Amino acid sequence: MPRLYGSPATCLLYLRIVIIFMAFGLMPFHLKAETKEPGFHQLQERLIKDGFDKKYIQALYQRESVKLELRGISLYSSHQEATINYEQYLTRKMVRKARRYIEEYLAELTRAEKDFGVEKEIITAVMLVETRLGTYTGGRPILNTLSSMAVLAESDVRNYIWEEAVKGNRERKDFDSWADRKSQWAYQELKAFLTYALKYHIDPMELNGSYAGALGFPQFMPSNIIAYAKDGNGDGRIDLFNHADAIASIANYLKQFGWKPGIDRDAKFKVLMRYNYSSYYVNTILELNERLKG
Ligand SMILES: [Ca+2]
């Protein structure tokens, strides 16, 4: 029978080993606690220099809920389109849901079809894949997402985010080239987002979105809201959490990128790639379109 417990001397040795491991194991936590999370000070200065009201920006970034979105950056920086299961949008259950949506919003969809020349099945397919017809719009404050990506331009913040949220998931040089690109892009999107919020007197912290900062039922980036979104219900406001506005906005976006009645599959493919640059995505939309028409 194997001995489960050793002699007192062996026990003491085990205890020493455990203490040594605990000491080493605890050290990184101890160091982490002393690493101060970097803030958005430089970002605020940059926004003010670019014309945003000083008092507005300072009051906004002083709020406790405005903070670095580490988890979102970790997810986004390791995002791989090919790993998304697009089959989930082609099940019979999903097609049934899409059909019911077309019945429910027939008036809005028909109007968009007439105004922009984009068929209702395509608009519905886009909305289904983007947010399951407006039911999954993302729960991350867009202000935090875009601000966190914009400050990746600052080397100390970038190092902090690398250590805290990304290291281990990818190579540093890949992260650096991603961060160079995304920080510039996110800053432009942040400015568009604040411009949109100011225009409609919306509290920026009330708008949640995806880990990329996309917003509403059609998941538009803020710069696309300014350029392509439409007021579908005619209330004088753009609200992408409203079905009529979302439907008109998707249709107008596709129209602006070349959608016309009667275009062939190749042409449709090219336009849809402008909505989301992924052939998996586009093929799913086109397949859904066929099934909804069939
Ligand atoms: Ca509206």
C-alpha cells in the first residue's frame, strides 16, 4: 500500500516548497497592484485641440464609468473572421425569424426598397447576421471602446494594454502593427461618435456597441452614421436602435456602394464586401437572401 503521508521531515520540506512557490506566485500580483492604469489625459487634450469643447470633454472623461476597455481590446486584437460560425444564421429557425421580421416591418422594408432600390430580403439578411434582427447589439460602452483603441497610439498605454490584456494571445510585432492602424482609425471614429452624440444631445455613455465600437441594429461605425445613416421614420433624428431608421440606413449604405435593382451576384458580392470585408459573411447574406425569396 503506498504511503500517503511522509515523515515529519518530508512534510516540513513540502511546506517549505509550498511557501517558496506561494511567494513567487504572489509576486506578479503584488507588482500588478502597483502598476497604475493609464488614463485618457493626452486623448482629452487631443480632442480639445481638434475643436471639441473643453468643459464637455473634461466633464465626460472625469466620469468614473469612462475607463480603459481591456477585455474588448483583447477580443478585438485576436479576432479571426474565419472562426465565426456563419452556419448558425442559415438554420430553418433563423430563416423563419427573418420571414416573420419581413411581415412585421413590411411597410418600412417596402419603403426602403422603393427609395433605395435594395430588396427587403437583403436588408433583412444583413440585419439578421449583424445583430439577429436587432436583438444582439453589443454591451460595451462605445466611448470606452473607441477611447481605449485611440490611446494605443501612446507608447506607455500600449505597453500597459499589451501586458494586461494581449500578451500570450499574439506576437508583439503583430499587435504593434494592429495597434498602429487601429489607434488612428479609432480616433477618427471617436470624433465621429462624439459629433453624432452632440448633434442629437445623446449622452455618449448611454450608447453601447460591439468590441469594435459598431452601433445599433445595423452595426454602423460612427463615421458611417454621419455619412450614410437615414432617418427612416421621419422624426428628424437618426436612431439606429429604431427599426425604420436601421432599415433605411442599411439600404442607403448598400445603394451608396453600388447596389442597383437587377445587379448580378458578382456585383452584389462586391457591394456587400463594403459592408463587412469577409467572404464568409457575404456568402451567408447571399444564401439567406436566396432562402428568403424561395
Ligand atoms: Ca428617426
